[in-house]
Amino acid sequence: MKLYTTRFAPNPRRVAWVLAEKGVEDIEQVEVNLLAGEHRQPDYRDRFTFGHLPGLELDDGTCITETLAIARYLETVYPEPNLFGTSAVEQALIEMWTRRAEIYLANPMMMFVRMSHPALSALEAPQPEVGAYNKVNAEKFMKALDRHLASHEYLAGRFSIADIVAAVGIDFGRLVKYRPPAELERLNRWLAACLARPAAQAGL
């Protein structure tokens, strides 16, 4: 297998974190220069349909993109430690929180950073007003998470893919020196616990 990836970007970091949690070291990693547009070159784009990173190429030539699809595949091949749930209830709860984390937190945070950071203009022209709008929406969800974390150590009860998606989303804000509001104490406690995991350094 080959994993086409790039450092610092949030989606590749999610997959790198999953690999690190599982201790997987037998997948060849191919660095793709995102800012230079290597992901848009025909050789890459034609294999993966879109110029999305990361991309996982299996030994039989099958190509997979989308971080959660890649992570689910890795969960099947490398089942321990479990990140997607064991029982039907746990799987449903982890899926619920993963979708919430992606839609209401990670995606707005990515748009906030992309629309605010001048160095990312190679990918898309900055639009500060779009960035500000997404920051407001992300922080609205952070407040809901802060309430939820009053009675939960992690989003779905125990550490899972949902925490990886949410923590990477927030931590991407480091590129614009962003940190969650200090008054969200439970959210910041949870974030610190996630980022203290050794695997959290993968992809940075």
C-alpha cells in the first residue's frame, strides 16, 4: 500500500494520527507538495478522481480518498486499538459524534484558516469575511461541546475517531495562532488530553 499525504494539512493529519494510534509502520508514505499543486497533476488526479489528499493506493490498484473512508479501511485491516466502536450502540454514538465533529467543527475551522492565512492563497484566494463567519459557527459548536464534556471524558465516552476529527480541526487553527476561548474550560481540558497523546504528533 501507498499513502499519498502532505504534512501539516488537517485531513492527512487525521489519517497519520490513526496510523500512529494503531502503530502501523508498513505503509509506504509518499509526500505530495500541496502548495506547489502536485495533487492537481494528471497522474495523481486521474488515479484518485479528484485532487484530494490523503489518498490510499492498495496493492491491487484500488484508490481511496476521504479521510474517514481511509480510516475505516485501516480499522478493518488493523483492528486494534479500536477507534470506530465495537457494539452497535458504541458504533452509532461514535458515528454520530464523528459526523457532528466534521460538519460543525472541523470543516468550519478549515474554512476559517484557509480564508484567513495569506500563505494558503496558493490554494484559494483569501476571503476574510468567509473566514470570520466560519469561526463564529465553529465556536458555537465548541460551546455545545463544552457542555457535553461536563459529563464525558471524550466525545463518545472513550477516545475514538470522533476525537481525532474534532481535535485536528481545532488544532489546525494554530496556523493563525488560534486557540479556543479560555472560558471553555472543559473543551480545553479535553483538547489538551487529546493533543498529549503521542500519536497526536503524527503528520506535523
